[in-house]
Amino acid sequence: MRPSGRKTDQMRKVSFERNFSKHAEGSCLVKFGDTHVLCTASLEEKTPPWLRNSGKGWVTAEYGMLPRATGERMKREAASGKQGGRTQEIQRLIGRSLRAIVDLEALGERQITIDCDVIQADGGTRTASITGAWIALYDCLKWMEARNMVKVEKVLKDHVAAISCGIFANQPVIDLDYLEDSSAETDANFVMTGTGAIVEVQGTAEGVPFSEEEFLTLMRLARNGIGELVNLQKQAIL
């Protein structure tokens, strides 16, 4: 039995609140159960120096957790003068996931930065960030389209979403919350496109190595879960 009472293939309740931030070109408050992440998309009419005069744009991401996103207050990383390794890893993952479904030439020599700020954490912050970031990116591109800067359908090639799966209490389960994630035997994150293509898979045995059969079971759970998330994204942008 899962601590939440959910079935092995049952995700937490997922919701998207678009236009959450007044000033950002695109924004979305995404909730995966008790994990809440604010994703904002900011447009700049310039590219990183190494892309200048290339005819291509760039999509990147930054990620952070508010001090009381967790049970005890965490120090702000700015106070230590540098980002932690986990933060850098997650924001690079978010950036890679978004660039996988963006035509950078169609974007033009512009940069879109997606900020993913965790307001409340209960497991799965990186997967919620990726899934909500797609909504924020979409709305930023719609903002640009309204000003005759781009055509959304030319820049955005597909949906992208992510979900965690793992082996908890000897059972493959989807969308781990903190209680499950902190004691899972295996923990994996899957990032896939709306057409089912794989962007990235991160899987780790926390104690006992897992078998190929178990991995394929997790993959099936993830594929079904991401299909649900993409459908929710489609409903959200109607």
C-alpha cells in the first residue's frame, strides 16, 4: 500500500494555472499534488555571445527552491555565493528538455529563460518543473505571435512532459511523493515528448540493483503517465 493510498499507476492530482505572474511573457503555476512550482518565461531580444549572428535563438532554464519549500528552512543558495550541484543538474535538465521540442532557427536570435521556483516540495519537483515549463514557454510564444514576432507552430515542434517512477515496497509505482521517494529502492525520472519520443531517462538503484524487466515496467508506467500529462497540457491551452 502506498502511503497516499494511490494505486501503483495513479498519479497525484495535476493542475496548471496559466498567467499566474503579471509581468512575465508566459507563466504557469503547476501542481503535482503537494508539489507546487511557479514557472515563468522571460524573453530577451538577444542570444548568448556564442550564438551571436548564428540565426538561432536559445531556450534555457533556472531552478531554485524557496527557503520554506520543505519541512525545515533551507538557506538561500545566494547566501553561499554559488548554486549547489543538484540545482545545476536540474536546471540543465529542464533546459535540455525544452530545447528538444523547439526549433531554434524559427525562434530567431532571441533567448527565452524559464525560471522554475519551487514554492512547496513533496517529491517530483524536477518533473513538475519540466511539465509546467512547457505551458509557460507556450504562452511566451503566443505573446510573441500576437506581436508578429514568431509563429508558434513553427517554433514549438511538440509537447514535452516528465514524470517520476520507482520501486517502492517492492512495487513499481508512478509519481513518487516525498515519503516514497525518500525510501524507494529505485528512483527514475522520464522525460518524453507528446509523440512518445524519449528525451532523457535518469534511473538509479538506491539499494538493490533493478532488473531490465523492472525498468521496462517503469517505462510503461512513465509512458502512460506522460500521455496523461500531455492531454492535460492540451486541455490547459484551449
